[in-house]
Amino acid sequence: MGAERAYRCSGCFDHTVDRGFDTSHLSTNCPVCDSFERFVNDDVVAQFRAFEESPPDGVDWERLDRRERLLVSERVVRTDRSVEDFEIRE
């Protein structure tokens, strides 16, 4: 089995679970916010927080909802895409 990876609740960001595999996310019940949520890879959460602190140039970060922001963060961390590869459409 691989190294333990942390996954954080995308609903509250307060609860984490560790798993011995690497994936972008998993879904499970969160005992903190009491909902069935997507738990995202902690590397993605770190990128999300970095973008929240310093929004990327060329992306209207404020216009994106939380789910969209997490998706952009996930794609930047887990693929070969950069933030410049995204465009916002009406």
C-alpha cells in the first residue's frame, strides 16, 4: 500500500480522513458538519487556500463559486493544466 494521504471535507474543511491511496477525492459522511460530502485531497485544499489568499491573475476568482474554485484547484494540482488554461464563460 502507498503512503497515507489526507482528504479534507469540502463542506466544512474541518474534518480529515487518511487513506493509503492517492486520488483527487472520495465521498463519505463527515462527523463535523454531519453531511455526506466530497473529501478532497489535502494538496488540492492547500492550492485552494493559496488561490483564496492570492487570486490567480487572468481568472475572475470572485465570480467563481466554491465548487468551481475547488475544481480549478484540483485541475492545477492533479493534472498538467495551469490556471491560465481556464476561461470563464457566461
